[in-house]
Amino acid sequence: MEMPRNSFKHRLLAGEQLIGLWISSVSPLLSEMLSLVGYDWMLFDTEHAPVDVAGVMPLLQAAAVGGSASVVRPAWNDKVLIKRHLDQGAQTLLVPFVETAEEAEAAVRAMHYPPSGIRGVAGSTRASRFGLATDYLRRANDEVCLLVQVETGAALGRLEEIAAVPHVDGVFIGPSDLAASLGHLGNPGHAEVQAALQDALARLKAAGKPAGILATNQADAQRYLDWGFAFVAASVDTGLLMGAARTLLSNLRKREA
């Protein structure tokens, strides 16, 4: 038996534009449902969502039913958290709050087995199909995909240095934290923030590094795709649910009035 091929990584590095969905809920049922819709990728968030490492496993198992690639955001750039998510079978990680090349290098080392990294070796994990994937240790370093999240003005000042770190496969710009960093808390649509996003995208394109971003509505997602972001999370699951629920109730109450 062979280990799974990381479709997200290979498609991203081949230059495809990938549309994703951000998952904050902890329901495997919802994970399975959404995996069947047809998004290129789904991200399972453990930084701002109420799910710990053990809670990610059922989400990954459920999402494997559909065709969407799974991405996991660890709670922090921590070698133990990274190791545990990889052992669970996550092949692509989005590491938050990377501000320097040194922090990006630390994430790279945590993602890779020796001699190029420091990832600990376990013999029977979901990642190796519980020991049945005999090629796992040989191929794992090539199949993992590291996305680093740049989300402050200071980090943008070091963008080229971060993007140049070997084995950083993509750079994700966090618009909400960037807005806060630039003095526009809660307003990522501010002109200064949008200009910073466009500038970051242009610089990443010049560096030959795929750029990603999160949108919270269709208009923002379409704009970011039109600009040329390589991987775009088009919305957040909880936002979609709340939006649909509020619209339905509002429309029904209007008919009663």
C-alpha cells in the first residue's frame, strides 16, 4: 500500500487556482457534507475554533469521503502540534503568525523528518495508513505542504525573506489581523488594507510563490480570485450558516408584517 498523494500541493505548485472553504465547526457530519460539494480544499481551524488536536482526526476522516483536499491550521507554530497533526494524516498545514524567515524555517524543520528536519518518527499512524504504507518514511517529506500565514505589517516588511525559505510552498495573507496591525481593526475592506493585500500579492508573484487569502463573502472572494490569488478560502462555514439562517428568518418576518 502506498501513502496518499498530496493533491493540494501538486495542484498548487502546478499553477492551478484553488477555491476553498474555511471550517470552524467541530462536526464530522458537517465536514463530510461539505466535502461532497466540490471545493478544491477545506481548512480545519484549530487556532480560533473550539477544537483540539484529537478533535481534528474525526474531521479529517469525515472529509476523506469527498473530493476536497484537507488543510489544517495548527493553533501555533509549535513543533509538537505540527508533528501531531501530520501523524493524524494532515499533509498540508497553514502555520499562523509567521513574522520572520527564522520562524518559517522552524516550521519547515518541524514538518520534515531528519536529516532536513526534526519531526519525530512514529511507526503506526493514520498518516502511514497505520503502518501499511511502506513508502511513507521515504516519501513523506516530499508530500507535506507548508503554508505560512503572514498577518502583520511587520511580517509584510519581511515578505520576500519569508517566501524565500526553502520548502515554504505558499504564503497566506491574513486580512483581519493585517487590518488590526495597520490600525483598522475589524475593517479589512479599508483602502489601506486592500492596497497592502494587492502589494503583497504582486511581491509574492515576483518571488514565484503562491499566495492565499481568506474571504468572508462572495464579492471579496471573486475580487481576490480576479486579482490572481492562487488559493482562496471563499467563506467560513459558520458565516454561511448564520447568514442563511438570518436571511430566512428576516424574509419570513417581512411577509408577516
